[in-house]
Amino acid sequence: MDETNISDFVAKQPTEVKIETKDELDTFFEEFLEKDSLFLDKVVLQVKYLPEIILHRTAQMKQLAAILAPALKTDKPSNLFIYGKTGTGKTLCMKHTITKMNALAESRNIPLRIIYLNCKLKKVADTEYRIIAQLAREVGEHVPMTGLPTDEVYNIFLTKLDAKKQTIIIVLDEIDQIVRKSGDEILYTLTRINSELNQAQVAFVGISNDVRFIEDIDPRVRSSLGEEEIIFPPYNALELKDILAKRSILAFKGPIIEDGVLAKCAAYAAREHGDARRALDLLRVAGEVAERTNCEAIAAQHIDMAEEKIEKSRILEIIETQPKQSQIVMYSILLVLAAKKRGEIAETGEVFEQYKELCKQTGNNILTQRRISDLISELDMLGLINARLISKGRYGRTREIYITIPADMLEKINTTLQGELF
């Protein structure tokens, strides 16, 4: 650009620059507070909400009550194992039963105590020490997060339990997480606890989303824990629609849901193994999307938008809850593919070499290549990758692996895995 053109360019520029003097967020939040919400009570559509009446789980509730009822007569009930897919009402029914039993025990001075522990929480089930320490805190003993020998914490817990004649039911929700993180020795110890008690007696309820979990643990634990079993089947689309209809009356202000929306929401969730939690999440997020776009009703397109948002959150949750070895394999696949050109695939051998390197860096044991191949298959089943088995003739077989996760999520997943592993 010559001097004449530069002069013309400068002459055309505005002589004053407009400076913003008001923060746009001030207006946004003011308008948000003044705007009517579509929701009457959003909590009704969340996991923590406990309805007074639980739909389509009468048979399971009766079975659960019959097994645990002896505790109200100061008899030890059978140990119980409950399993079923995510969102089939296991935890909901258990918490409902706990509430009813605690209320009756309190009103009649029955020496019954029910402890509920969610083993999915990282600070609860990471180690044997933390599990026992948390149980001790639940019965009123102050135990530090670290610092004492595990045996000493166990004895503190045992002494507190046996301080008086009482029946204790310990509910271990997501019990498979304990085994994945700490092994099944802790379960063996806990299920043998009655042999060390003189006054108190303890029964256990294990809850798991993994129907195969009970088959993979020590036979000694299996025989103790699985004295009784209750299976929670998936909800079908009609049952999910009933649940959504009941909750939507309590959750929203007036009839703001268009025709066909609840049926579509139920159909989406029924496709995902009859997951009521997913159905409720879909309806809640659809309501939030409608509200943000200033719509006065929830329409079918809001369910589609909610499905896309939830799917991305689900992927992150799956990755965060995988066992450490599976996370290392997943991160190895991402690193191998990141080093390749776009569109290229990773092979099992490449992933295994990267996996060994990561194990050395993170101080984890190195599994065999066969076991890594199994973990790759599991990641494939979860929908995180696509692993296609191909033959290389006399060179054997391998898997061609590529990522099925949306590209805009990869950076967040990398950050998540780095935080989990390092």
C-alpha cells in the first residue's frame, strides 16, 4: 500500500471510538430474574428427588420390604444383592424403603440403623481404609481421612457397632466400584463381620448396575453377599411415559408440553435400556433449552437438542467412571491417533506400546496384550471407539481402531484423562 492509499485509508477511519460503559451481564441477569420460568419445581426431574409413590415397581418393592422387614423385629435379615441397568429404580426403591423403615424404627424405639453409602464417590471407595473410615463416621466415630493403620480403623468401627444390642443394615450402592478400585477382599472382611460381634448384628445390601459383577468376585464373597437377589428390569416406553407424565405435572407451570413430546422422550430412553433417569434428564434439559430460547412450550425439537447435549455429558461420565487400566488404554488410543494424519486408524500393537509407556509414567502394572485387547473390546461396546477385527494373513489378526467421539469433545476428554491418570 503506497503513501496516498495509506492516507485515504486513515481518512476513512472513524475519528471517535465508541467505548462500552455498561456490562451486558448486568442487563442479562436483571432480565433473567424478571422473566417467568417454565419450571415450578425442577428438583422433581432430578435424581435426588424421592417421589411419594414409585410407579411400576410394586413387585420389586414388596420383595425388598419382605427381605428387610425382619430387622424391625430385631432379627438379622438376609444379605441382599440388587442389580439392574442404570435408571431402573434400584436406588430409588432402596431409599424409599430406608425412609419408611427408619421412620417406623424411630416411632417404636426399635434398635435399627441403616447406613447408605454411595461407593461411586471418589473419596469413599478409593481404598479399603477410606471405606471403613466412612462407615465408622456413619456410626458416629470421628476418623481422620488418613494417618491410622487400616486395622486400627476397622477395630474402632467394630467397637462402635458392638457398643449396644442393635441391628445394622449397610447399603453399598454401586458396590462394583469398590472391587474395581480396591479389590474384593474388603467385601469378604465386611461380610464376615458378624463373627466378631457379640451384641450387634449386620446385614448387607449390595446394589450394582453391572449384572455380571456378582459372577466375577470371589466365590466366598458371592455366597455371603448373594443370599437373596432382586433383579430390576428396564422400563418399557409406556411405563416411562407414565413416569414422565406424573413428574411433569409437579415440575412445570401448567400444560406447556406439546403433544407427542413425552412419548418421544420415553422412546429415546426406552431405546437406551429403559433408563428412567435418562428420560427425566431429557425432559429437564428440554425444558431448560426451551426456556433459554424464550419459547413458551416444550416441543419435539427441544427433545432432540436435549439428546445431543446429554449424549456429550454421558461420554464424559463413562470415561470418568472407568477403571484405571481402561482409562490408560483409552488415553493410549487418543495419543496414538493424535500422532497420525487425520482419518488414519490405530492398531492394537501401536496402542499396546503406548499403553506400556503410560503405565511406566503413572506407576501402574502392565497387563498382557491379550488383556488390553479385551479392554479395547469393552471400550468398543461402550461406544467410545470403533474397533474392527481384521486378518493380516500369516501375520495374525489385529484391530483397526478409530474414535467415535465428536471432535469438539476430544480436548475435554484429554484433559479429563490427564487429571485422572497424572
